[in-house]
Amino acid sequence: MTKNSYQDILKVPEITIFVVLFIVLFLQFFSRYVLNDSLSWTEELARYLLIVLTFVGGISCVKSNSHIYLEFIFRFVTNRIGKIFIIITSLLSTFFYFYSTYLAFILTDKTAYQRMISLNLPKNIVYYVLAVCLFIMGMYSLIRFYKAIITKKEDIYDVMSSENEGD
């Protein structure tokens, strides 16, 4: 399997959720404005799909390192200080993702008996998906942290570039 086909397979969940979200929003629009009788479940499902899409898309952003960061600062500091910045930010990001995973699992326990209003499903399904997404983001961030530690200071900016992150 080539590198590009592997990356394409990783985008399947994002695309699938987006297509389902599009269909649900189209149903909502069609039923409300054409049939003049809105389906009650479409708005709630669209809200939860959008939340899930955000976190599933966040996995791709963490993997490719395409989140917003202050890249211009790295142009004004030495490689050694840049490496220290990258290690610290990677460590903080890793801590944030894993701690957020922990909090998401706590939230799943607290919402275990709550139901969605119009779908009659447990609300914690969404929080389980978010916890898994946050855990995967934490793993990618941990990989970036490890790469930052073992990389020579002269090559440290390769760890930050998104072109080198398909490994």
C-alpha cells in the first residue's frame, strides 16, 4: 500500500460523515421549505454529526500538523531554541489531548442515562466518539513529541512541516 493510498483511506470517515451530514441537511431543507413540515430529528442529528466531523477532521489536522501555530517565530530564533519550543509545544499538546480524553470519558459516564431528544439514542455515544478522536490526536501528538526529541536541532523544522508527516 502506498503512502497516498494510506492517507486516502484515513480520509474515508471524514468524507462519509460529511456526505451523511449533507444528506441530513438537504432532508431538513426539503422537508421544511418544500413540504412545509419539518422532520424533527434532522436538526439534532446534524448538530451531532457536525461535532463528530470537527473532531474526526481534527485527527487529520494533528497528523499533518496543519493546525494554526506561530510559524514566523521560528524564523527569528536559533535552531536550538526552535527545538526547545517544538518539544514544549508538542508536550503540552500531548498532555492536552490525553487529559481531554480523560475528561471525555468522565463525561460519558455522567451522560450514560441521558437520551437524545428526538433520536432516542444515548447521548454518550457522541462523547465516546470524541474521546476516541482525542485519544488518536494524543497519539499523533506523542509521535511528534518523540520525533522532536530524537531529531537533530539542524533538522528540527522538518518535524513541524506537514509535507514530512505521512510516515
